[in-house]
Amino acid sequence: MKIAVMGAGAVGCYYGALLARAGHAVTLIARPAHVQAITQAGGLWLHTAAGQERIPVHASSNASAVRGAQWVLCCVKSTDTESAGLAMAAHLDAGAVVLSLQNGVDNAERLQALLGRPVLASVVYVASAMTAPGQVRHLGRGELVLAPGQDSAAIASALRSAGIPTEISDNVAGALWAKLVLNCVYNPLSAITRLPYGAIVGNPDLDVVQVMTDIVRECQAVAQARGVTLPADILATTLALAQTMPQQLSSTAQDLARGKRSEIDHLNGFIVRQGAALGIATPANRLLHTLVRLLEQQWPNHAADAGRATP
């Protein structure tokens, strides 16, 4: 298969590396620094618990590199969904299958509306990080859940063959919302405190569990009003996540550390906006969203992002 990864950050590079290692022709579309490092090294460096290896891949900083790809994995931040879609729209082959491997619950819908073609929604469960240009580290998990649709069975089979645990679910919307709840809890708390998940919940002197419970309950209320079915054990699952990823810093924490625009508007900000539209109070999510936005304003160029969506 010829596969392009649009937005090859930590998530895109990890899955792109596994697919390339399985023999597929993978092109990573990434920032120039990553492209330069990959080109100079003759591949992408993948770091796992088993060691490190150099994975031969192609790399480009131009969206036109999606041309000829049979699959396109869209892994850009939710804030960049529209701009990425516009950039690659004219270059997609007629039969290309586009998959959304992104945080948030509405990226596939937004891409589909912009591209005028079906987009396969998916839920991503992986902990990974770019440790340097051209180097990705796997920290935990790695499974995908795909919505049923165009070629989803064949795609799932190929992903499994590449060592990526994959299932197809009729309730991807519920799974995306469940992932949103996890992100609404851990992303801002990790970003604000600069702590990994294990350290956040490991302080017996603080009632962090009650704070997390408040966040989850607000998300549950919004989801229920939207007609979304969340797992009955969503609170227990959320609280237990820190045990499986104790060393993980959230993507929002990593973004703030690098002075990058975060996805907070599409996480807690999304819950706040939905709650306001539905008449549901979301004070915990509003506070976290506001605090992260204030931290973002410490950037020297934060005014350039003043036009972002706000609740």
C-alpha cells in the first residue's frame, strides 16, 4: 500500500513507522525540521521499550505528497483540520481513503464536509512523543477503533498485520466521546501542573479524584443531552488511566512546553460551548479551559492566535 500521513507528529509518526516497517510505502508530511532530520538520517528513528530502530520512510513538508496515496491518515491537531483539508484536497486521488486519527469528536465530519468525500472516523489510544526532530518514542498502548465504512475491514486487517491492534465499532461516536472525557481530565491538569499522569493522582494530600469526578460528570451531562451513549464505567476508566500511563505528559502539556497552539478549544472548550448551547453548567471545564488559554498567552506571539474559537 502507498500511505500518506498528513500531520506527522507523535501520533502520525508512530503509526507511520509501524506501517512502513510492515512493508508499506509511507510518506510522512511534517514540519520542515522533521523532514530535514528524516532525510539526513535516511529514515525515522522509532524508540520503543524493545530498543530503537531506523525506519525507512519518505518525508515532505508539502501537502501535495498525498498524491497517489491509497490511504491518507490525517493526524493534524483539531485546530488545523480545515487548513490541512484545504491543503490536500486538490491532490487526493479519486479512490483515496481518508482516515481521521485525531482528538476531538467532530474532525471526521469537518473533513468530510470540506473534502466532499467520506472520511473514516477512528479513535486513537496511544502514548507517544517526538523526542527530537525525526525521532518518535512510544510510551504506551497503541490500539485503534475504526468506524464501519469504505474499506474499513481491509484497512483494519492491514493495520493488525502491521502490529496495530484494531477493531471496528458501530459506536465510534461513543468511543470518541469517551476519549474526549479522558482528554478533558488529563490534558489540562497535566498542562497546568506540568506533571505526568501518575504524579497528578498520586498526591494523598489533595482531593484530585473529586476534581476529576466533577470534570467527568459535566462531560457526561453534555453527552447525555446530545444523545451520546458513554460507557457506564467511564469514571472508573478515567481514574484508572494514570495507572497505565504514569509517565505520560499530555499532548496539551507538550504543546505548551514548546510554545505551540494546543487543542484545548476542542477539548474542554468544546464541552463548555456545548454546555452553554444546551443550558448545562460546566464550571470545572470552563476553569480548566480558561487557565490553559491564559498559559498560552505567555507566548510572545500569542496575539496571532487571538481569532481562535472561544465559548
